[in-house]
Amino acid sequence: MKKVYAATDPADAHLLKGLLESESIPAEVHGEHLYWLRGDIPMTPDTCPSVWVVDDADFGRAVELLRSTEEQRRRAPLGTESWRCRCGEENERQFTDCWKCGRLRSLR
């Protein structure tokens, strides 16, 4: 198991975990319970919620997917364009799940 991302909060970690799993990369969120102790413990990359890939063989693909996701977030802010789900349904950009089939949006 390898860490691929240190999140700012549990929601961020679970969003990226879902993105990885939508691409058939099993992942887990660790340390989310420590988030609620912020202020009592220092918030460092070691104490922030983090996303881990279950299979080390998926590490490279996961890092590349997260990197391309970050690039796309910077280039196209939410709400500027629509996206097409694998089921063929057109969805507005602000939605992370397809309204028709429920599949998580792939940002690649």
C-alpha cells in the first residue's frame, strides 16, 4: 500500500478516492479521524487525511490520474463546460456524478 495524496480535509480525500475507484484503482482513506483533532495536534502531511492505493502496482497510474486531475482543475474551473459520461449522458460541469447512471466523473 502506498500513499498517493495528502488531503486538506476528509471530503477532499474521499473525492479523490472515488475518482481512483471510478478508474478501477482500489484506494483507502487514512487518518481522517485525526482531522477532528486539529488545533490539538499539529496539522502536517503525516496527520492530514491521506489517500492510499491498495495495490502498489497501481501507484504510477494513480499519481498520473491525480496529476492530470489537478491540471484540469486549474485549466477549467467548475461550471465552465459540460462533460459526457461513459453512458453517453451530457452533464453540466459542476456535477461530479452522472445524473442518469450515477457514475463518478472521470477528469481525464
